[in-house]
Amino acid sequence: MDGQLKTGTFLTAESSNKYKVISLLGAGGQGEVYDVECGGKHYALKWYFKHMATKSQKEILDNLITRGAPDASFLWPLDLIFKGYGESFGYIMPLRPKKFKSIVDMMKRRAEPSFQTLCKAAYNLISSYQKLHAMGYSYRDISFGNMFFDPDTGEVLICDNDNVSANGIDNSSVYGTPRFMAPEIVMGRASPSRNTDLYSLAVLLFYMFMMGHPLEGKLEAEIKCMDIHAMNKLYGRNPIFIYDPNDKSNRPVKGYQDNVIIYWELYPQTIRDLFTKSFTVGLTLPNKRVTEKEWLEAFANLLSGIVLCPKCGAEVFFDAQKQDNGVAQACWNCKGTVPMPVTLAAGKSRVLLQKGTKLFAHHIYGNFDMNSVVGSVVQNPKNPNLWGIRNESTENWTYIKPDGTQVPVAIGKSAAIAKDVRIDFGQMTGEFK
């Protein structure tokens, strides 16, 4: 496949770095992407088609390069190759490693992550977009094609960042991807913003966990020709959530939309409630959409609430609502009862305390840090039947027995896991349940 740039061509960037064109990787609606090399390291170069190489696009890139990426998950513009207006130009970004896969790969079973990895990927994705929005940006085009994840670790990479713009500033030609755009954009009533990003993010998360679209049920199945008029009605003028509690007219069709029927029941009520809010209230009230903070709190608990079925080994999600109501939890795979271990409830966090469990900073500080380990579930060396949490934080804890007796838990020491006992972590108090 021939591209605009010839293999072996050297291009000089505004930074004075020289990049050698190695090969054409692919092409999209705005331009072509090349593998380029500089100083022995490979990068990706997006080279715009001439009609897309506009002054506003150059200004967007200048701003993004100057301010830098929100975090390492963004394949952010690093350098600009520009000669003058009227000519094509392009920008340098990190090259995506081949181990990263798309959501489409997962849906076609070319990638099969565990629920644990999928939850981690979702958490990382939400956290990255929160950081982007905190910088005053909107992404504009959250969809399948712009997010990749490592099926083994849950690490994420976000590409196509050259259309990121200041929130509420309409200086890009990109308005989103069909089926991911907020209803107000579909109907031409709004421009991309943080609020429309939140809608698109909810759609992407729904796809990741339900393997289907939140608005594609009976009404989509009955469409004979998916033309612009049908799409405008389904996704813009009259969108109806497939699990709207007050409108059953768009329920998924068995035998046609089986994925969402199967997966919807697998997750805790808190996750289903957030999706319901996203696609009922959130359809018409952009300011009431589920925020990144709400998603992060829910997915932190989802990530910390997975137990393996003792009979078949399937990953089963802890449902706090069922636990609090005394309802036994069943395995979605073999239908057997799955005993739930003692949980630690601290603030809005619920953590299953089982072999191998790590307590992260978010669990005891509420700071959304799900990488820094502050505690580990360990066995008593003298009695393997007794379990505790070892203090791996930077401050002492206080163990509070049911009778009010307080025992210090120094750094490196362990606190026995026992129901109705509390631990004062300093900024937050947790209770074993």
C-alpha cells in the first residue's frame, strides 16, 4: 500500500529532531500513520491529508505539545513536523506496542481477558479521562477505535489525541463516532464537551462489560434499513435504554442480542444502577450524567470484590446489596452457591478479604490510588486457620475490639480478621463484616 510519504524519507521536526520513515502502518479519515525512527527509537507519525492539515488543527497540536499528556496512558503528540500552511504536516507520538488489543478484539474473542483484568482496564481508562478533563479538555471521540488495553495486565493506551480540545471550545471537525455520540450531538443541539464525553464513556464501558450497545434492543432489531433517519431516532431523537425500569419497549431480543441478556445479570446492582442512570436520566440531562468519580468508586469495589467459585473456578462478583440482605450468591456458570469471605468496609469501599488480597491506598484514604499497596491479607504463621491484614502503610493503625478495647497495629504488624472488629487507619475507619 502506497502512502503520501516514501520509505526512507527523513523529516525534520520543529524540535530539530530528524525522523526516518520506516513503513506505512495504516490510514484513517484524517490521514495516514507511519512507523518512524529517531535516535534508534521507533515512534508513530500521523501525517494529515492536505485538506485536513488546517490552521486550527495546527493550533490544537501546538497547545497539546506545550501542555503535555495527562498521564502515560495517552499516546500524546510529542513533536510537530511542519513547513508552512498550505502544505501537509504531521505529529509524532509514542508507538503502540503490539500486545495492546482493542475492545473489538475482545468482542471477536481475539483477546479474552479475565474479569479482574477487564475491571482494571476500565478503572485505568476512567482515571485517565478524569485527568484529561481535570486539565480543562474534552476528548470529543471516545469509542472503540481510540482505546487499547493489555489483556494480561489491564494497562490502557488512548490514541488519536490530536482532536482533544479545550472543554466547550468547538475548534475541531471531529464530533464523535456514530453510536457513541451523545443524543444532543446526534440531533445537532450541542458541541463536544466533558458532558458528552461522559456519555460516550458510559457507552464504551457498557460495551466492555455487556458486549452490546445500551440502546440496541427490540427497536433496533425491528429496523429494516439502518439509514440516517433510523439512526437519528434510535440514538438521538428517541433513545430508550434496553433496561429502562419504566419503559420495557426496547428490551434485548433473545436469540439476537443474547450478550447483554447474559452479562447484565452477572454484575452487582451498583454497576447496573450506574448504567441505568447513564441511559435514562443521562440521556436528556447532560449535567446529571455519571461522573468519573462515581465510576471509579464503583469499579474500585468491583475490582476488589471478585471471588473464585469453589466448584468450577469462575470469577464471581460480590454484591454488597445481596450480602446486606442475607441473600446467598450463586455462580453464574455452575449455579452453585459461592460463600463470600469477610469483607472490609471503609467509607464507600468494600474489599473481600481472601488469600492474596491487597489493600490499596484508595481503600483506606479514598484517594482513588489503586496501585499503592498499604496492606496484605496474611496467614498466622503459628495457626494457618487464622488470617489477618499486615500493615504495609506509612503510619500506625488502631485495632478496635467490639468491647471498645484499642490495640495499636504498628507498621509491619498484622491485625486479626474478625467480624464486628474495626480498624482506625488514620483518615478512615474500616469494619470487618
